[in-house]
Amino acid sequence: MLRSRLKGLARSGSMLLSAGLVSALPLFCATPSMALSELQGQNKPPEAPAEKPATGATTLPAPEPVQNSQSGSKPAADAKANPPVEVIYDISKAPEPVRKMREKLVEAAASGDLEQLRALITPGSGGTELALGEDGGNDPIQNIKSVSGDPDGLEVLAIILDVLSTGFAHVNPGTPDEAYVWPYFAEKPLNTLSAPEKVELMRLVTAGDFENMLEYGNYNFFRIGIAPNGQWKFFSAGD
């Protein structure tokens, strides 16, 4: 149920005339006597050579190409702002506390008893963030159950197992927001996924959901984050 829900000719002439006048302007400025005698039908040469325009005259220096000043800067900035996401499948590369919390989450989900998640949730400010909806009041288990397609929350438990069976990503290292995030789709641009990665994603969502995510711009299904110290950092759904 959750999976289906997520689911101008006058203007041209004027411009040419203006361009012709502009291109002719340097000729008048460079040799004013010659240009005037030609317009009056006189053929004698000017009595004195034309003076060069003084500094600050109306002739303007040709602008340099715009790309010269910023060549290569934007790609470098983009690369820095959006570094490649490393997809990790080997759970041994995660810290031991992270491995242990993941194992506990798997065991609780496999038990079929939603209540077993309660002991893994850190309450209060700075605790486990449950961004799943507004139903359930202050009770985290009721909040989780409220987004399930069945009254016992079994669908959410199944989703937890599926999410934790995918590869994961290590994000924001060295910051208060550092976490190990499942699935890695939550951190990797979906338009960069390989065919095998798309298959892996479609174990969680339908092809229609995937197309909607591409249109929306990012993965918007369930995700789980565990802090380096082993705290269950968040469980969320949406963008």
C-alpha cells in the first residue's frame, strides 16, 4: 500500500541597420576628414593626416571572452559541492557500534513485533528522529505504526529489513551530522544509477515509483541513519 501511494522582420532590418552603423563608426572616427570629403563628393586628400582618437574617446576596447575569467571554476565548485557517493556493501567497513545497531534493528524487524524497536529508539532532544508523519502523538511506536499499511506495523518492519539489506553510504564525516545511511539511494543522484543499482532500488519501490522519483529529483522512500557511536540517528520517509 505504501509502495503504491508513493507511486521580429522589421526588427531584424532595424538591427542590421544598427549593426551597419556601428561597424562603420570606427571608420568615421579614425579618419574624419576623409569620410567628410567623400560624403560631399570631393576627391582631394585631406590637408593633414587624421589624428588618432585621444585617450578616453568613444572607441571602446573589445571585451574579453566571458569564459576566460571563469574557465574551469564552476565544474571544480560543483565537484566540491557534490562529491561522488561511495556505495559500501561490506558492513565490516562500518564502526563496530554501527554494525551492532544494524544487527539489532534487523533482529527486531524480523521478530514481527514492532514493540521491539522501542528499546532501540533514543528519546528526547538529539535522540532518534522519526520523520514519518504526524500521527501517533508522542509515542514513537504508534508513530511508526501509523505509516504502515497494516494495523500491526508489519509492513514497516518488512521495509526496515529491505532497506538494511541494501548498500549504504557514509555521509558528513567529521561533523555532528555524520551518519551511515541505508539505502545509499538516499545520497546518490538517481540519474547516475547503473542497471544493477536500479534493480536493487526496485526491490524497494515499483518502476512507477522510480519514475516519479526521477521527476521529483531524489529518492523519497524510507531511509535509516545510524551515528558512528551506534545511536539510531533517524528513520524517515519522504524527501
